[in-house]
Amino acid sequence: MKLEEIIKNIQIKRQVGDISKEIAGIHIDSRLIGEDYLFVAIRGTQADGHSYIAKAIEKGATAIVCETLPETLSPGVTYIQVSDTEAITGQMATLFYGDPTSKLELVGVTGTNGKTTIATLLYKMFRKFGYKVGLISTVCNYIDGEALPTEHTTPDPITLNALLGRMADEGCKYAFMEVSSHSIAQKRIGGLKFAGGIFTNLTRDHLDYHKTVENYLKAKKAFFDNLPKTAFALTNMDDKNGLVMVQNTKAKVYTYSLRSMSDFKGKIIEDHFEGMELEFNRKEVNVQFIGKFNASNLLAVFGAACLLGKDEEDVLLILSTLRPVAGRFDSLRSPEGYTAIVDYAHTPDALANVLNAIHEVLEGKGKVKIITVVGAGGNRDKGKRPLMAQEAVKRSDKVIITSDNPRFEEPQDIIQDMLAGLTPSEMKKVLSIVDRKEAIRTACALAQPGDVILVAGKGHEDYQEIKGIKHHFDDKEVLKDCFSN
């Protein structure tokens, strides 16, 4: 594609060189630049792309989009100066990859908890309806049946448009994606056309990046502010921020709720470890999911599918066949008769939701213990660490504080931050074991028939990140090893 086509919709401050040249590729990472590529220099949180312009040219870049022109300009290279490269990268990528979201229906899911479950279940449901479907999620990206590994909840705008472009080229009719607060704030979704947006809930998370809850809320809300009037905005009435999210949207607003009148109304009729009996819009359905938070997630899936034109009865029929997403309330039964649950819960609210769901199922089943194994990630929001410990202690009979992904912090320091939130009396039911494998083994040794162990924080992850290295570690594998021994 010609450079002039790629940059036709952006405001240019200064242009140096020929814009009629052909561009073979586009990227923001100088390591991925090839011959006749366009390099976009972005001032990121970790590094400034402007420092890598020379390297990009060495690797074959013949066009540069930047905010500040280099002191020395290379002959034969075209320079385009703009005021904000981050803001326009998505627009350029969309044009380069043939405007993929004009060829398929893209639905974004945002919120603190539930994004992965809702996006993945919509992907699975629409495949069962017989469509080719794409998925962009924390766990894995899919182009219909082809799995592609993922490193971020929402990829950078170049990778994102390349992925959506492949989906469109391979005949996908729908695509469902998690939309993280980082991706909204960093304008990674700029240029994409959404057919719909779903809001799940908003609780404390990512304050290491956003600094305040208000900034975090504004990032989420900006997604709905920018939805077109042709889209739908489906919001959770059970969250206090549900209506705040959609107050300035141009999209058609719909609501879902387990508590109040809404467009999509649900309630739990019966709840047990094998699943739930639910009522959605006065129609009953049995599902293989547990807990109020999952009932809310399923209601959002139900509502979105209906808004995409599917019949309620058909949607409920498929809902009844779907299974939980990997690492989300993943239940295992031990030979000794206790239950172990692996869940990705890594925020105070998510941990409270999972533990509440366990209590709801155990209600009236006599005296059984809940043993929680939990840690907190390193180099992330430190303020949530004591809150995580408090939620675990409040809702468990025994808590083992352990290591999660310590990254570049010392695991013991993270544990101390968590323990700092507890009173001396609360400390009486807490153990701290740095080695996560040993912590899980200890929980299994303490469990009696009928008890429930919750291993929280890592869910689907099959690694533990320590000092920049990802070591293989899978909570489910450790549990199964404990069962067999």
C-alpha cells in the first residue's frame, strides 16, 4: 500500500520526503521492522520509540512517523511529523490492513472482572451457531479454530489490526474481544469499528498504571463514549458504575441485572457445585457454572447474543451446553473427598466473588472448612495487597498467603504487604509459605472430606514469573500431583 493512503486521515505537522512510495509493513517495534516498512515512534511507558528510529532505518524502514524529527535525516527516508503518534497508530493500522472491522461484527467486553468469561463464551456460542468467529482474550487468541498465543489482554494496534485482518480474510462473521483499560488509555483500539460493547463491573485494579480509581473509570468509560450510534452498549445495572459508563454514549443502551428491572433480567433458582438453575427473561436454563458472578456473566452473554439477532430459546439451549473457561472456577474432586477450585481471581473483588460463590453452594451442608491459597503479583498495584488478604481471611477458615508472580520483587516482601492488612486475631488463621507448590500441598494436607480449597490468583497461567524468567508452574498440575500422592 502507498504511504499516502496509510496517512490520508491524519493531521500532519511536517512532511519530509516522498509519500507516494510503497509500504510493505508497519510496526511500532524496531526489532520487527523489515524492508520498506513504516516505523511509528511512540513514547511508551517503558521506552521511547524515538530512540530507535536509527535502528529501524538500519533494518529497512523507508518511512518514519514521529512526534519529533531526528536531528539528522537519512536520505531516501520519508519523515511524517505529528503531534501524537499513539493516537493515530490505530487509524493507520486499520487502513493498512484493509479496515477489517468493516467486514465483521466486533463486540468489545470491558470491566474489571468477567471479561475473559464473557468474550470466550460468546466466541464458543457463535461457533455453535455455525459461524466462523474470532476471539481476542487474556487466555488465547483464536481465528475460528486456530489458536494463537497471547501476551496481553489487548494487543498493540498493529498486532490487533493484523489479527482482525486475518479474521476478516478467513471469513469470520463475528469477533469478540476483551478491551483492557490500558488499551483504551493507550489508544490501541483507535480506528476499530465496534458493533457492540459490554460493561461487566468496576472495582480496584491496575492503579499502578492509572494511579486513581477515577482515572481507571474514565478509561473504561471512554470506550463507551466512542461507540458509534449504530452499536449497542450493554451495561450491568448491578454495578454502581453501570449507568455512569453509558451516560455519554451515542450507542443504543441496554441493561442486564440479577436484582432489578432491566432489558435482560435474571435470577438464580438453585446453585450447587455441579452448576446452577437460572431464569433469564422468565425462561429457565440449567448451566455448568457456579456462583452469582457467573450468573451475571452468563446474563451478559445472553443479552449480547440476543442483541446480535439470536432467538432467546436458541441462545439458552447453547448456554446450557457451555463449560467454564480455563482457570475460572475450575473445580477438581480429590480421592479423599474434598474439592479444590482453581480461579484467576487476582483483585479483592474477584476473590470475594469466588469465596461468596463457594459459601452459597455450601450453605446448609454442615460444618466444612474453606482453605484459601492466595498471593499477589509483584510490580503491580501494592494497595490491593492488604485488601486481598482481608477478603481471604473474612471468607475463609484457613488462609495460606504465598507467592504469585513475584516478577522483580522479593516474594517475602509482597507477603508482608498482604499480612500488614490483618489484625492479630485474624493472623491466627493465617499461614505464610513462600513456595507456592508447598503452600498448595499444605492446603491439601489440611483438607478433610467435604472441605473446599481455593487456589486463587493464577488460574489458566502455566508459569510463575520470577526475575524476568517464566518458570513452568500450573496450579491444577500441582493439585493433581497432591491427589495422586
